[in-house]
Amino acid sequence: MGKLSGAFSVAKRELSAAERHFKNMKECESFDDMDIEWRGFIVSIEKVWKKIERAGVAVNRGKFGQFQKPYKAQKKQDRLLNYILHARNSDEHSVQEVTGHLSNYSFTPIGMVQRTMGKPDVFVPVNPLRKPTIKMDIKFELVDVTDRGQAYSPPWGNGVPGPMSPVEAAETALNFYRNYMNAFVAEFGA
């Protein structure tokens, strides 16, 4: 039980560190600050996976393998979780950038297509005066990374065009890892 509690306590600390990085990301006003927090987040969140893995194998390799199987499959298939793993690898093992930014960013929605059964599509202008609906001094975004010769693109965000923001990505990843840790506790009683 000592191996479980030791490795698991490290996993809990790393999840807390990832949560702190996420909280700090929401308050960043400079690219350098966001970059530091995102890099810290991806390192901490991936350590959660490794430390829980170590704790589970120490208790019962076979039972843990079965427990981890659906989470491992989800992590491999989910574009965001897969991207975070490779962004972390790129950050740790190369000199690549893992975030980017646009200065004086604005976005003007042009319109949308309204579809009705049995009728032709109709273009509906969302903003006929073409005034920017979003205006920011800076927009932080994730960038393509290369890990072991393969390129990985960040998934697109919800609600805005373009790659998912680091804040949205961190929030989504935290939900997965919290659920993973809670399920581990329920299964193995850590």
C-alpha cells in the first residue's frame, strides 16, 4: 500500500499544479506569461497520467491494465488529449514553440447558412454592418507541434474559429484527468 499512496500522492500534487497553471492562464495578459503557464500545464497534466500508472501497476498490474484500457483508448483517440501528449514531448525534447499569439486580433462573422427541410439554403447575415464582434489586444492559441517526425495540429475550439485556446484546452483536459483520478480512487481506494 505504501507504493500506491506514494505514487498517488505525487499524482494528486501534479493535478493540483495543473489546476494552478490553468487558473493562472485565465489571468494572463502577455504572451510570455501564457507560454510559461501552458508549458507548466502540459508537463504537470502528463505527469498525472504517469504517476497514476505507476501507482496502479504497483498494486495490481493485471487489474490496473484492465482499468486503464478505456482511458488509454480515449487518450489515444481524442485529438486534444493526443495533442497535449505530443506538445509536452515537443516542449521537453526540442526547442519548438507550443503556443502562439495574434496581436490586435478581431473577428468579423459574415453570416451563416440556414437550412430548412425541403427548401433551398438561405444565407443569413449575422453582422450586416461587418463590425467586429470580438476585439482583443491579443489572442493566445495553440500551434502545430512535431514529435518524433510527425506533425500534430491542435483541435479547433468551440465557439470561435481557429485552433482551440490554451485555456479551453486546459479546461477540457483537466476534466478528463479529474475523472480518471476519481475513477482510480473508486477502483483502487487510494
